[in-house]
Amino acid sequence: MTTTISLTTGTEVISVCTKCKLPLAHIIVAMDEAKIKKVRCSTCGKEHRFVSPDAKKRAPSSKVKVRVEEQWKQLTDSLSSKRKIPYTLSGLYKEKDVIDHHVFGIGVVNQVVTRETIRVLFKEGEKLLASARVSL
Ligand SMILES: [Zn+2]
């Protein structure tokens, strides 16, 4: 069993009020086992479902990040025997080339968009980089 704080009806929690549209103090009025089912806004008195103040912002982006990292790890693992090419603006790359970028680290070329633009998957996400640029 997990050691979560036991919430009961009558406990004060922070929920986003569906009427005030703000994270405010609410009193739990109904529980669904370990989950908060219904809360009452201490500001306007409206009863509504519990809306976690950080659920909207954090949950989706962190999920996406994990997926990108997993994808990146699988890709770099499968290409670990390949030579890592130091990234330069003038370099010419092809798909599945493993590059070493001075800021983003190890990346794998996912797609050659145009001769001068490549799509590279880094640990933190996919980025568009320049390639084959002739320095003047
Ligand atoms: Zn309210």
C-alpha cells in the first residue's frame, strides 16, 4: 500500500474552482475511495468535481518528455556502434547518422528535410538543425 495522506470529507484542499476559475481553498464534500470526488469552494460556495491545480499544466508535458527520452534512448542504443559525428553547420548528414551537438548532446538524424535542414532527435526532443551551410 502507498503512504498517501488520508483525505476525508471536511478536509481543506486546493482545487481549481470551476466558477471562480482560480486555485482556491475548497472543502472535500465527497470521496471516491482514495480520490476526491466533490469539493465545495470556500469562496463562492459552489460544489463541483475536484480539479487539481497542477494537473492541467504538468501531466501532459511530462508524459511527452518521457516518451521522447525513451525513443531517444532506444534509438541511440540501437546505433551505439556507429561513429558519432561532431555537429557543424557545414556538415552533411544522412538519416540515422549519430551526431554530437555541443549544446544538445547526442542526437540521431530522423529526417533530412532539405539539403540544408535536418530533423534531429535529442534527449530533450526533436530539433531542426542546419546542415551543409557554407560558411562565408
Ligand atoms: Zn469558487
